[in-house]
Amino acid sequence: MKLLILGGTGEASALARALAGDSRFSPVLSLAGRTRHPAPQPLPTRQGGFGGAAGLARYLAAEGIDLLIDATHPFAVEISRNAVEAARATATPMLTVLRPEWEPAPGDHWLLVSDMPAAAAALGDAARCVLLTIGRQDLAPFAAAPWHHYVVRSVDPPPPESLPPNAEIIAMRGPFLAADERRLLTEHAIEVLVTKNSGGSATVAKLHAARALGLPVVMVARPSKPASETRATVAEALAWLAARHAASLPRGA
Ligand code: NAP
């Protein structure tokens, strides 16, 4: 069966590793092209937008895609909306892989906010040293709070014009270890951490380090993804694929 995996996450990469060499499926992995040097993948990979829901629907039809897997980031809502629409338009069975959210644990001091402007406002009027681990696409709202000192960590350095005035950059790719995260917070005298509620294990260590140091965390809530059949793990997604493949075989095969 021909599969299109919308990727850019650890789950998509894990699916790619699990499916490489599986003769039941002929998968293509699609990346948005956000990172300059994406990790090498064991599957045929394409990069860049499709041109909205209509463009994705045209791709599904032209490539004869049998199954669509949306394994994009929990904050990537546009592509998921397009995927649901394109799957419906082409009658392509679709599954969303969406990891669970992080939950606060005893000792955490989380301030929950609904979006990035609210996160910037929540930092308050007194100057603080802030670690931003929100990627590089959502920095603009922090220009409205230029009295803070920002340490911005992202996979690739953000474009200089997107940075708040008082910012330093750490370009690093996860996964991160709790001891390293603790050192980072201490060495940069971080007073508050801002993060999206991405969930997953690759970047959770910063929350453990903040808890150990008693630091507050401004936690940006997830936007809602459009309704679709959803699994939380790669193992469950693989089971869904296996069931779809079995159902496609002629009776008795
Ligand atoms: P988005 O806002 O949902 O998507 C914007 C457009 O990018 C889509 O409409 C689509 O363009 C294209 N696109 C997105 N994912 C694609 C994929 N897998 N293959 C092909 N095209 C894709 O998503 P985003 O701009 O990538 O990111 C939104 C949020 O997710 C940000 O907060 C970002 O930090 C976070 N995030 C994204 C990634 C990633 O790999 N994309 C990774 C980590 C975090 P067309 O309409 O032209 O098809």
C-alpha cells in the first residue's frame, strides 16, 4: 500500500524506521522544510508545502496514495487541517499520531497560557532572564516585552529580525538530558522558562530541571487539531497500518 507520512516529529522518524524494508508498504515521508539540515531518513523523502488542502488532495490522487498518516507536530494545525480536508476529498483513510500532553507534577510551578502573546505578557513588568524553547517561528510577540533578557534555544538560529532586542541564541537539537538542562538554566541564570506543551520525551528534561531548581514555567497550551482518528504512539499507529493492510488483502490470502 502506498503511504504518505506527514512528518517533522520524532514519531514520524520512528515510523519511518519501523516501515523501512516492510514490503507491505511503500511509504513517502513529507517534511515542511523548516530545519536546514533535517536528520537523514531511511525512506524516500519530499520537502515543502503541497499548496493547501487542494494541493495535498491533488498529490494524494496523482501518487495513488492509499493511506495518509498525519504525524506532524502538536502545534502544526494548518497542515493537519489540510490533511483532514484532503483525505475527505479523496476518500483516503487517514490516521493522526498525536503524543500526549505534558502534565504538571508535584513541585512544578506552571503558569498556563493560551498563546504566545499571552506568554510574553505573563513574564511581567520586571526584567527577568527568560529561556525561550518555542522554536523560531513564534518569537515576534516577545518584542513587546523588550525589558527581559532572552536566551533563545532552537534547532537552527532564528532570523535576526525575528528576535526580541535583548536576546542570545543557542542553536541545538534535542534530545536533551536533565543534567545538561540544569546546567544550562544555572549557567545562564535563567529565572523563568517558556515552552509549548509539545509533550514527548525528547525535550521533557527542561521541565525536570526547572522543577529541581524551583523555577517557574510559562506553559503555552496546544491549539486543537481537527477531528480525525488518532493514536498516541507509534506502536498503535503501526497496528492501525497492519490492520488496514490485512483488510486490503483478498479473502483467504
Ligand atoms: P503548519 O502551520 O501546520 O503548516 C504551515 C504550512 O507548512 C502547511 O500549510 C503546509 O504548506 C506546510 N507544511 C507543514 N508541515 C508539512 C509537512 N510535513 N509536509 C509538507 N508541508 C508541510 O506547520 P508549521 O508551519 O511547520 O509549524 C507550526 C508549528 O509547529 C510551529 O509552532 C512550529 O514551531 C511547530 N513545529 C513544526 C515542526 C515541523 O517540522 N513542521 C517541527 C517542530 C515544531 P502547504 O499548505 O503549502 O501544503
